Amino acid sequence: MRLLVVVLIFLTAAVKADPHSFSNSDLVSHPHLHLDLTADFAKKQLSGFVELELEWHHPDTRELVLDSRDLTIGRVMGQTSEGSWQLLPYQLGAKQADHGQALIIACQQQYNKVRVYYQTSPNASGLQWLSAEQTTEKQQPFLFSQSQSIHARSWIPLQDTPERRLTFNARIHTPKSLLAVMGADNSANTERDGDYQFKMPQPIPAYLIALAVGDLQFKAMSDRTGVYAEAAWLDKAVAEFADTEQMMQVAGQLYGDYAWGRYDILVLPASFPFGGMENPRLSFITPTVIAGDKSLVSLIAHELAHSWSGNLVTNASWHELWLNEGFTNYVENRIMAAVFGEDRALLERQLAVQELQAELAALDPADTRLVTDYTGRDPDEAFTQVPYVKGMLLLQFLEQRFGREKFDAFLKHYFANFAFQSMNTERFLRYLRQTLLQQPDTVSFGEVLEWLNQPGLASTFVAPESDAFAQVDQQASQWQQSSDLSKLQTQDWSIHQWLHFIHQLSASVRPEQLAALDQKFGLSQSQNAEIASAWFKQAISRNYQQALPHIKTFLLKVGRRKFVVPLYQQLAAMPGGKAMALEIYQQARGGYHPLTQVAVERVLKL
Ligand code: BES
Ligand code: ZN
């Protein structure tokens, strides 16, 4: 056993720190930057400069290596110790798929500041430029950034690694009728004059730098929370997310005071490629969670939870995404339990495990380990249920063995101890051994390592089980055997029970049975995007053809990757489905984010 432990620790440590950055941040880094950019919607281009304040870590270093992707560099300047600016020679390295290219700046001396003048490409992977027609209000264009994992470099040349942190100031110039917001000090009273200034005083990793520009309105929810959205969404969003303040209070009590000042929510157009993105002080959120009944607000709990796990204590590389997402899923579920009750939190855990199990069956076993090696691959591929749900399950395992009280204290100290630092699995393990694992005969180190290093679910996994789903299972099997719809007593079902019902439909369900369900319950027209997408997956794999027009409508409206990619994949796998998938994609493509396009093209093999 001891040998096994040593080997597993070695394996964990052997993965190179951050292979997804070209930067030489161990020799020189930029703890602060200033950004001055103009948004040109006609050209789909940001242009201006970034000024990096440098800290040199080695006396012999004469080179600054930044990350960049599809940027046009105008000129590079360095500020001498006397304060004058000099033009600096620079060179772009070879382009690497999914990684961009190094920007290598030669420095005759260790300059205090370096300025890079540049322009972005209209296809920048981290930006989406929407025409007025592609927004909800259809009056004004919209721009938003999405920097995680390694897309900050497509709109700012910088050291794009979560190993380092920086503070920033920014000045953003836009058309006068639009408002710019950033993951920084937004204010409800900002004058709309096309000239916006921001400060971000807390140090953050580069992937959390965020910008959006649009015809945005603001409405407060409490004195430290509010919503930015296009007018059509504003009131609906404020009603849906009314529990945000309470979520903040609960999380603060459990894990230490909220460290970032305000917490606002930005509702994006439906092409936003994710459910949410935890940009500091301003989570970016898909409108597809505004279901009208708060049934999907665990997503707000999730993005808020990142204010501790991820934004305070940050994964040091994308191999270690579980330290961000697994912890966050755990904290999310605790917030949901405190605000909406333990019953709902249990159902959400159970649904998460169902999604994990489906994905485990499909993934290469090596990618089902919590600590996975993504060297040479696009780190966005790490975005599977494994870091999220398996990571959460490891923490739930520890919570069950040690008890809530001890585990809560452990996590609170973990966030306080490592606040504003990067974390890797090795350091987490060391901390765990020094703290919780000191208690004898509760959890062995080998049990923890099994979760981290072995594929699939650990032998200590205990499946969450609820009565609410057991009832659904019972009714579902009676209906399936009899085709008698009255066996389904759905009037009291929650959205979660519906989701479970749809997930559990067995391979033997016939298309006529699906048609009957659809006719009675209108599932193909569901306004709840989670229900619709789960239903459409079943419809395609059970060959229920009448759903196809609704699937097309959905794919033309929504660009959230998690919904869209599996549907294209399944459509293309259907007999004769490839042509239909391609035809829909051709129509939809222009409205999709570059990241969604890449992912769809991967499954359609374009
Ligand atoms: N940080 C992620 C989004 C992300 C992950 C972007 C990896 C790029 C690479 C965000 O917090 C997230 O996890 N969003 C989920 C929702 C959540 C409730 C599981 C999503 O977008 O579906
Ligand atoms: Zn997350």
C-alpha cells in the first residue's frame, strides 16, 4: 500500500505545471495592467493598448514572453527607469492549434512597464460580436468576452496562466448609446457617454478578465446585488434571481465573508456558450436559466460559489479544473440546501450523478480521473462532468465521514488560508493530511487517492437516493408497461422530477409512447431549456421524428454549448441525419459563439 501511495503522488506531481501558456512568468510577471480599448462594431474589432507593470524575478532575464492568439500587433514599447519610452523589437512564435502563439519581446533592460498596441481579429476565440438582429431587443449590437480557459489571449496579449494573478484598470470606448461593464467596479449610476473607466483592485487570474458592451439596463435586487440585462429580460431576471442576496449570506456564513464587494448578474443573449461564467463581481449568465419558476437557479448558486472556489483559491493549471469546479459544485449544493431545502439539494445531486454516469460511459477511461493530463490538448476539453461531479462527490465523501461540522470548518479555513493563491492537487493533499486526516480511523489517504487517480467512480462512492425519484420510477414503469398515461400522476412533479423521468426513459420506449407523452405534456414545446434539451436527446435516440422541427427551432435560438453540441452529435448519428444536422448548422452557425462553432464542427467532423 505504501508503495502505491508513493507512485500515485508521483503521478500527480509529474504533470507539468501549466503547459497551456507560452509565458515565462517564473522569470518576469505583471501583477498589474492597464487596458485602453475601443470597440468597433462595424469591424468587429477591439483596438488600443495594454500596459503591463512588470516584476522581474531573475537578474539575467531580458525577455518578456506573453500569450497571444490571432492578434495584430502594432508596436511594443518599454519604459526605462528614467521614464522615457523606447520602441522594442518583438517576434511572434509559431502558431499552435488551440493555444495561439507566443509574443516574444526583447528587453535591453528590465523595464518597469511594457506597452503593446494591438487589434483583435473579428474571429477572436474569446469574443462574440452580435449584430442587433442577434440580440433579444434587436435594436443595438452586443459584444461579450469569454476568457476561460485560454481565450483572454485572443483579446489581450498577456501571461494567460492561472498560476499568476493581476489587478487592472481599464478604459473602454464604445458607441455612445451602449453601456460597457466589466468584472470590476461597475456602478448603476454610470453616465452613458461611450467612455467607461474600471478598476479591479483584487488580484485575479487572467481567465477572469471580462468585458461586455450592449444596450444594458440595470435593476438592483439588494444593496449589493443587481441585474444587468437587455430591457426584455430585466424584470424576469430580477424575479428569477431574487434569492441571490440570501445565497450570498448563506455562503458567507459557511465559508467566510464575500471578498469582492458587489455581486451583480449580467444576462447575455441566448448565444452565450455556457450556462454561466463566474467573472468576479459580475457573473455572466445564459437567459436559458430564466424558466419563470426558479427551477434552474442552482446555476446562480454555482457561479456565486466560485467567489470562494476558483476566484479566491484558483486551480494552478487546467489539469486541475476539479479544484475549481468540483469544489464549486459542492458549495453550490450547500447553498441550495440552505436556501431551498435539503430535499431539493438531494435531487440536484442525484441528477448530477446521472449525468456523470452517462458521461463516464462515453469517455476514454484516462479522462475519467480527477487529475487528468491535458498537455497538448485544448483545455476546454477538460470541461466534462468528471471535474464537476466526481470532484463534488469526493468532497461529499469527506463530509459524510468527518461530519458536516468538521468538514465545514476545514473548508472555511482552506479558503482563508489560500485566498488569492493558486492551488494544485498536491498542495491540497498536503493540507488535507495536515488537517482533517489527522483524525485517526476516519478516512485513509489511500481512499482519497483512489478518488483522485483512478478512473471511474471510487469504491467508497455512495449513490444519493431520494423518495421523490423512486416515486417517479414506479409510475414510469407502470406507464411503460401499460401505455396508460393516467399512471403518471404528474400534477405535483417538480422540474427535477420531470428531468429524472426523462432521463430514465428506457431504450424500450416506443416512438408512439413518446408521441403520446408529448401530446399530453407538450414536452417538445417546453419553455424550460433543461427539460427541452433532455427530451430532445431522448427523442432523437428513440427515433421520435415529430420532435425534429422543434429541435431545429431550439438549435436556431440557443447557443449554449452543453445543449447544442450533444444534439448535433446525435442528429448526425441518426440514419440519414447528417444532412439535416449540416443544414441546421449552416443556418445557425452565424449566431453561434466561436467556441460553440468549434465544438459543433468537432462533432460534425467539418
Ligand atoms: N467556469 C465555468 C464555465 C467554464 C468552464 C468555462 C470551463 C470555460 C471552461 C462555469 O462556472 C460553469 O461551470 N458553468 C456551467 C454551469 C454549472 C451550473 C455547471 C455551465 O456553463 O454549464
Ligand atoms: Zn463552474
